[in-house]
Amino acid sequence: MFNLKNLSKGIAVSLASVVLLTACGGDAEAPEAVIPAFQENLVAIETFDTNVNFSFLGKDQVDNMNFQLDANVKGDQTDPAQQKAAVDLKANVTLTSAEATTQGNMGVNFLINGTEFLFKLGEFNFKDPSIAPYLPIIESYKDRWLKLSSDFLPGIVSSLANERTDEMIEMEEKAKQFFVEADLFDVTKEYGTETVNGRDSYHYQVSLNQEGMTAYLNQLGSLMPDSTQTLQPADMDELFNSIKSIDLWIGKEDHQLSKGIINLMADNAESQGASFDISLTILANSYNKPVSIEVPAEFEEFDPLSLMMGLSGQMNSEVPAESDAPAAE
């Protein structure tokens, strides 16, 4: 006799069988194979074009801050002696306090061309009366390509802009090998295949392997001259406790990162109730394909000291001289 309940069971079993048979007969790879291939291919990238979004939401008992950054990042490492990188960055910030709300946005272009580090300030708009006196000084630098001396560069940027010696190249190769062999990621959830920016990709939620990450950082530290500090897994508890989630989309064909999202969150009640939420998203446009990085034909030498002196002079001009101060009664 026709029985709806039995028919439903039959349909459910049939559908489950189809799903299982499809999965077994498909070309899906196990994450245990995909993740190591991803790490190996990541260090072999010679050119790349990516979009990056960084979001920071922070607050304490007094202030709230919303900072948003979007950037296009390109790099060309085909010639080790003449590496190039370009970053086109736009940022927006809103700072709210009990007294006022400050809003602003800015755009900056950064360029590394071999041993040269250049930058250009684009838009710079801030709705804050306290900043207004400094705007003429800052705006005098707008839309001009400026070259910054390596003496003023942060260490990590300076290392990119310095001439690459055989010793540096050897250290980089060792660091790449450490990354390839490191046990950094544990897959906690598989979402199947998704299309990201036209690329069929495996979507995984992952966690960082705390012991593997600690060992990897200690290996990197061993490459540094006079390095004596050794990390223990417990030393990274604060960082790991702040990680809310990590999602990776890894290309099926090339095992390159198609997309990555990391979310961090922390709540520190001991610091005036301060808390923050951070999100970082990386979206790949291309790897190992020609990228266009235009180097300006002309640029000016930039002296940060002259800028600081100009800003300092403006600040001092706003402070009443002692002789001008009202006499105490």
C-alpha cells in the first residue's frame, strides 16, 4: 500500500546516497593535502594583485573609534635585485567622545622600487577645528611624489627597500622553508567549494595551531643576529584568545589564497572597559601574472624633520607666550 511515510524515508535515503556517492566520486581534496600545498605555493608567489580591507571598532568608557581602511596591494618580485610594490590606500575614521565627534578621510599611495621608497598624499579631509591650523602645512605636500630616506623607514619597510645581499636572500629562503614545513593551521570546518572572484575555491574555517605557530616564530627568531629570546606556547595566550574566527578560501586549481578573513575581539575590563573588534579581509585578484606598477619619472626628497618642525612651530604659535598670559590676581 502507498505509504507517505515510507516514501519520504525512501527519498531521504536516495538523496543521502547521491550526496555520498557524489562526494566519493568527485575531485574534492582532503584539507590535509590542500593546506600544505597552499603554504608551499604561497611562498613561491612572484607577482600578486590583492585588495585588502581592515576594520577596527574600539571603545572604552569615554570614546568610540571606527576606523576603516581599503587598499589595493600589488607586488613584483621576479627580479630579486629590483623588487617593486605599490599600495593605494584609502582610510576613513570616526572618533566619538563626550565632547565632540571627529570625522575624516585620507588617501595615500606608497611605492617601493628597488631601494627607493616613495609616497604621495592624496585627499586629506578632517572635520575637526583643532586640526584646521595644521591643514595648510599638510596640504602643501599633497599630490607630490616624495622619496623618504631609509634612515626614517620602519624596520620592516627598510628591509624591503634595502639592497638585497646574498645573506638576506639566504635568510629569506630559510624563512620560506620554515613556513612551508610549519604546522600552522587546523581545519575546524569544511564548507565545500565556493566561487570567489571567479575562482573555484575550497572554503575552510581554521584555527591557528598554537604550538606550531610558536615553533615557527622561534625558527624565524633564530635567523635574527644575537637573538636569545625563546617563546613558549603560553606566551601567545592573549593573541590566541582574541582570535574570533579565521576563514580561508583556497583555489582548487592553484592552491593559492583566493580570500582570507580573520576576526579578532578583545574585552579588557581592567582598562576602563576597553574593547575592540578587528576584521581583516584579503581578496586575491591575480597571482604570478603581469602587474602594472608605474614608477614616477620625477619625485622630490622628503625631509620628515622639516614637516615636524613646521607642525611644531604652528603648535607653539597657538600657545600664549608667558608675557601675554593674563596676570594672576
